[in-house]
Amino acid sequence: MPIASRRSALFALATTAVAIPALLQTSAAFAQQMNGEDYRNQSLAAGTFSLQASRDAATKAQNAMVKEFAQLETAEQETFASILSTAGNMSPPALPSDKATQLQQMQAMPAGPDYDKAYVEGQISGHQELLRIQQSISGMTELSVEVITAKLAEQAINSHLAMLNHIREQLTAA
């Protein structure tokens, strides 16, 4: 291995070794700062995008797996929103402007393979965001409606990500 490559590799390793503890401290601090209201707001905002996109895809998707996922996701997000809204005596917040724009662009797309792929990609991204939110409080030991919901949701989101990745592979192969 050339010296320049070794130096680059060592530098990258050293940088990573320094960065990991800082990232872990940042994650721990974030989890400690997250309270029930913040958790509900963030979860409901991310879930609202998934719900609205899934309602659209439940009728518009052409691939059977995509359509089935959209129907299941719609029911799940309605239940999730109901639990969190009731627990916090609140309504789901409005979508952030970037998510609203993304949703409008998807809804404007004609039905077909490109729409199905866009829906799946949007769901993967949205589920990754939802997973980060759940993980921010799921490790807390003091139980509350939010912590219990996060613990259950984390497992469901992981299974959804596995399903979505499988669907993406099938759509790509087609």
C-alpha cells in the first residue's frame, strides 16, 4: 500500500476514533433533552407525511406489494397518531414545508412504476427518520405512554424498513 494511502487510512481511523465518543455524547444529550411533548410533535409530524403519502398510494400504486404496504401503513399511522394525539391532547402538527412539497410532488405524479418507486423511497426515508425519533427515547427506563409507544414503534419500524427494502429490490429488478 502506498504511503499516501496508509496516511489517509490512518488519518481516517484517527478521526473516526475521536468523533465516535463525541457522537455518542451528542446522542445521549439529545435523548436526555427529548421530553414527551417533543417526542409526540416530532413523531406526529413524521408520521403525518407517511400517513398522507400512504393514503394516496393505497389507491394509486400499481404494484401489489406497494399497494398492500400502503394500506397497512395507513392503518398503522392512523392508530399511532390516535395514541400520541390522545396522550398529549393535541392534533398532529402541519407538515414541514420540505415534506409538504415532497408530498405534493408525489401526489402530482401519474400512477405507474415511477410513482411506486418514489413512494417506496419516500417511505424508506420517512421510516429512517421515525426510527431516529423512537430511538431518542426508547431506551429510557422511566415508563410513560411515549416511552412504551417508542419501544413498540421501534420494532415495527425496523420490520417496515426490511419490507420496504425488499419491495425496492423487487421494483428495481422489474
